Amino acid sequence: MTTMSNLPEELVREILSRVPLTSLRKLRCTCRTWNALSKTQVFGKEAARNQFLGFTVINGRVCSLRLGFQGIHNEGDLVHKSTKKISKLDHTNIEKVFHSDGLLLCVRNRSNFVVWNPYLGQTRCIPPASSDFRFYDMFCFGYDKNNRNHKILRFCYDNDESLFCFEWFDFKTSSWRVLDIEPDVDLDVYRSGVSLKGNTYFVAQTNRPGGCRRFTLFRFYNREVLAASAVSL
């Protein structure tokens, strides 16, 4: 007799590929195999091969966005899209979301933050920063590759003086700290950054005369230093 624990692996992968992200954690206790494959389905190569998994904000609510590429060779069926509102975060008004290493940073009214693990269904509230928030403030989410210690980086932009200051929140110390750095680029405050392997990329422009637009990379290190580099577009 076939049981859940001895189903063919390919069949299990197909089943998991059709389960919404927010429901995957309910299958972890099925058996060890399902638990391991569910992690691969969310964060591993299997997810990257079959679908693009992301998050977006619609009317102040966080939604998971799944784009499947199984039909990429079929005309008229290039992408299969599905969007589902996340009830776990339905009680609050969310302005922006940032994704890094399987975690989601949700910004509420630019003064409060919630970090959510969609696989485990766990949340963590982040205390307010030490200084007042401004309309043009930007945020990014990353981690130190050596110890996986996550940090939130805040860009405090003064529109009247066209000045940036930087502040980050360290998850280990549960505190905010102002960073004494002066970048040589102007960040585009209307565009969010993109996180990849713990680092965050922004579109920026050099402060030098005739400066070109380029990508700026912010790395999250375990020391009190924020490094920035750029590649011309």
C-alpha cells in the first residue's frame, strides 16, 4: 500500500509546486522527505527552475506572487501567474516589502517594521529608529555572509539639503546605529533596491560632473562598515 512517505519524489515535487507558499509549512510534519523537499521548493534550485516567487503590496496588503514558466515554449501561454493575499499580515497597512534569503521585511507607515518568515510563519517586530522618518526614506534588507546576521539599512534623505545619512538595525543587538559614511553617488529615491545573496543593488548616479547612471552595490559586513561599489550602465 502506497503511503504519503513513500510516494515517488517526482510526484511529491509536482504536488509541492502546486501548493501556495503560505501553506507549505503545514506539510512539514508529513515526513522528513516532504519537509526537506518543501524547503527546496521555496528556496532551492527547484523553485528557480519552475517559477519566480515574489511579493508585492496591493491596497496596503502583502500578497505572494507566483509566476510559473512551465509553459514558456507554448505560444499564448508564456507565463502562468497567481497572486494570493497573505492573511498573516492582513491586520496592518503595509507600504513596502523587501525580500532577502527567504525573509520578508514589511514597512508599515515608514516608522514600524515587521520581519516575516513565510515558510515558518513567524514574525518579528522591529523597534522604531532613533531619528524621525521622512517621506523619501529608503530601506534595504541584507545579511552578513559569514554568520547570516541580518541587518536593515535605512537611507535618511533630506530633500531640502539633498543630503543622505545612513542608519542600520542589527538583529543580534536589536538596536539601530548611525553609520558615518559619505557615498559618492546620488541614489534614486523613487526606486527600491533589489536583494541578492545578502547584498542590495540600487540605481544611482555619480556626483561628479557628467556622472552616468549606474548600479550601486551595498554589502552587509559584520564590522561597522558599509562598502559601496558601482558598475556603469
